[in-house]
Amino acid sequence: MIDLKRYDRGSFDRGAGIIKEMLWRLCQGLFFQPLWHMPSEVRVFLLRLFGAKIGKRAVVRAGVNISFPWRLEMGDDVWLGEEVMLLTLAPIKIGSNVCISQRAFLCTGSHDYQKQTFDLVTEPIEVGEGTWIAAQAFIGHGVTIGSSSVVSAGAVVVDDVPENSVVGGVPAKLIRSQSA
């Protein structure tokens, strides 16, 4: 199981000095993104203010899009990477020690294309503890991701994922089971 409080943030070389990085962030914010830098704690505070239930040491990176925060529940040590999309038309529950990487999309809604009325279909999503959902993965409505699992980058998950599994592909299929 992932234990994110043990992660060593000091081992990464940023590749430039603080002044250069700050200038780039200013340039990036002004010209590349409609975002301005603020600490993750501010975003977490605002999400809680709007009813999200969020555990300790959560990280919510820039560009995260949560449609209805009052339908979001996250455990301790959850990381939401840049531009993660949580379409919370139904509840999304995320266990502790979960990393959801850049541009992953958890989508609780779809439409019944077989009905002329194109009815909205919503079902909750649940992500078990110690799970990693890699970059640009798609998790469909009604899906449960079992604890200690990995969803590979770019995977499209439309069926439940058993505990201790690695899945990938379009549609996602079991790559292997891992020991607990």
C-alpha cells in the first residue's frame, strides 16, 4: 500500500534556481494558463468551505476541476495532480494514500444514447486506499477501483477493478495481480 507521508520531496532536482523558476511561473501564469499560483492549502480550504470532506495532508494542484465539491470525499494523504477533472454529478469517494495524476478524469455521469431523450445517467465512483490512477486515465460512472491498485496512464476504466490489480488499455483490462 502507498504511504505518501513517507515520500521524500527533497530528492528532486528542479533544474533551475528559485528566481528562474519564479519568473517562469509568472510567465506561465500570465501567458500559458488562466491560473495564478496559490498554495494547495488554499484550494483545500475552499473545497471544504463548499462542503467537500477532505482528510489530512491533501494536495490539490493547479487546474483541478471539481464540478460539485459537496459530493467529494477524500481520505488522508490524497494527491490530485494538475488538471485532474472530477465530474461529481454523483459522489466520488477517494480513500487515503491515493495519487490521481495529471489530467485523469473521474466521470460520474454519462448519457443513455439508446434513448431518444439522451437521459443523464449518474453513478458514484469509489477509489480504494493505496491506489494510483496515472496520467490521463478515464474512470467511468459506477466504477469501484479496489485498494492497492494501479490504473495505467491513458487507461479507460468502465468496469470495477479488483484489489491489488494493475489495469491498462482501452478498454482497461487486467495486466496483473500484485501481492498485498
